[in-house]
Amino acid sequence: MLIGEVARRSGVSSRMLRHYESLGLVRPACRTGAGYREYSGQDIRRIFHIESLRSLGLSLSEVGRALDDPDFTPAALVGDLIGQARERIAAETELLTRLRRIDAADPSGWEDVLQVVALLQALASKNPDARQGAALSSGNEVPVPVEALVEAVLSETEPNVAGALRWALARSGDGGAELLAEGLGSPVAAVRERAVQSLAEMPGDEATALLRQALANPDGVVRRYAALELGTRGVADAVPALIDTIVEGSNDTDAADALSVLARDTATADRIATGLVERLAHVTAGASARGRLTQALAAVPGAEASRALVELSRDQDRAVALTATYLLQLRDAG
């Protein structure tokens, strides 16, 4: 078979076939009477073998060794090729992400593109001041893409920078809340905490709805942050989680304050009082936890809370009884 026909059937150009011959990869031994190369069936099979190995990323020199050296084993080389492929994929993925974020910023000209690139680079800087500066500049002439802000805030360990990033996200408009909600399912506890903290600072109904869902999160820290914020937003669904927070003793003062906000509604106030009393009766609640639960009744108006305090004033735990008696006196004075 002459070179032109081989090229047509194999898809390998005549020029490349000649290059293979010059490297010694394919050596058509036969010639026609006119001196043209004539490829045998074995030569054609070798060409297909060469193309198969090239498709895996092998260089032509590596292809030659693989085909001709019986001691050449694929294990190490294939492992190297896997590593190289992963590096290329990572680099291309990073480039694609950057391009998508630039596109999301909707730049009107190349100056805007350059500003977005500079902001993205600053967010990825090892210098905390640079990261904070990028966050604080968000929303000026060219906004930082929301995806980039979310990625940054979920990985930020410096408190001041994290605060600036949460502020920037709160001003970024739609899109950030849903992305943060994905962070609530992270296998890393610190990421989940950063996600719920950021979500708590996002305004709007969407953030509120996502915080409601976070009340069922298996992570107690996520539930606590969600409940504290929902309490200040007047969402009564947060009551059980707020009572849990008081029992645990983490942010118990903030939780009591949130309950006092919710207790402005009469029906919710009775629900809060009932919930506090039920937890007080729980046998596993320690002395300090019972004291915190009793103190939380101070900010709960209504007859249900008053009845609970009367009962607690006769409690066997002297500290609880004295606290309840004092709170009743305050109510009477009021």
C-alpha cells in the first residue's frame, strides 16, 4: 500500500508518516519499481499502535521505546501520565473558573476585565491586607464576582478579612445565599461554620428560608448560628434550637436575647415558656443548665411564664428556687 493510500485510510498525514520513518518508528522495507514506499500490513498495524500510544500522551520517543524495548514497562510511565493529565485538568479548570467569573462581572471593556482579574488575584493573595482590600472594594466600579466571594469566605481564617468578605457578600445581591447553603454540607466543620455565619449576615427572604433549613442540619454549631439569627428575624421555628443553646451554655446569653425578641408575640411567649419548663424537668439537665433555663424565663412575658416561675420558686434546687423568687419579685415590681 502506497503512502497516500495509507494516509487516507489511517488518518495520519503523509508528512507525519515520513516523520515517523525519519525517527525510525516505521520502516517500510518494500519499494515499488518506481522507488515509492510500500507499506505492509504489519507496517500499518504499527502505525495504529503508534497513534494509540500517542493518544495516551506519550511522546514519540516514549512510543518507540514502548514498541521496541521488551524491558520497557508501562507502570511508571502511565503513573506519570496520570499526574500530568491531572495537572493539565486542574490548570484548565482554574482558567475556566476565572473566565466564568470575569463573564459574570459583565465587564464593559478591557479595563473592567483587568480590574476583575486584579480583584480575583487579590482575593487569592497570601497577604491578608490584600484579601481584605479586595473585599472592601467589592461593589465599587467593578464588583467582585459572587462565586469568588463565597469561595474566599469559606476558606478565610483571618477574622478581620472574614468579616469584610461577609460584608461584601451581604451587599452582593442574589446568588450568594444559595452558594453559601452548599457550604453547609461540607465535610469540613470549619467550612460549615463559616457558611452559616455568612448566611446569617445575608438579608432577604431567601437567606431566611435557607437558615430555616439549617435548623435541621446535623451540625450543632450550624443549628446554633441559624437559630440565633432566625430569632432576631422573628422566626418562631428557632425556639427549640435556642433552648438547646441555653442548655449547652454556648452563646446562651445571645439565645436568651433572641427568645425575648420572639416572646413579644403572645402565642410564641407561651410556647417559649412551655419549652423552657419542659427542658427544666429533663433529668439530664445539670444544675448550671437549669439555672440558665430559669434565668431565660425573665424575658418571657405572660401567665405561662409566671406560673412556671411560681413552681420553680419551690424547686428543690436552692439556686433555681432563689432565681425564680427573685424574678417573680421583679415581675411584681414591674
